[in-house]
Amino acid sequence: MGRLLFLLAIVALVYLLLRAYRKQAPGRDQAQGKDQSIVDDMVRCAQCGVHVPKSESVQAGGRNFCCAAHRDAFRH
């Protein structure tokens, strides 16, 4: 009976250690170089409708564009 309790205690300890390790280990996305903390809103190009990150869009007249060429084409 004592050996059974000792074995259960060892199994529980290993389980808790593995669980703690998995919480500290980087996730699959971080291992691939992706950072989940950086999130950018997507905006739609007023000319062609393509969605691009807001930080990469070209803005003019309160509208968002995927590139300068589409901005210029929309103006004319």
C-alpha cells in the first residue's frame, strides 16, 4: 500500500512539473517567429477592395488605399 501511494505521488509530481513547463515554454507561433502581441487593424482599399494592415496602407482624404498608385487613380 505504501508503494502504491509513493508511485501515485511520483506520477502527480511529474504531471505538475510537465504542466508548469508547458506554461513557460514558448508556444508554436512564437517558435516560428510570430509575435501574437502585435495586432494591426485591417482596412479595405477604396480603389480595389483588397484588405491590408492599417500600418501599411496609404491614407488620403479619410480613405485607405493599398498603394500610392491606387490612391492616385482614385483621385482622378
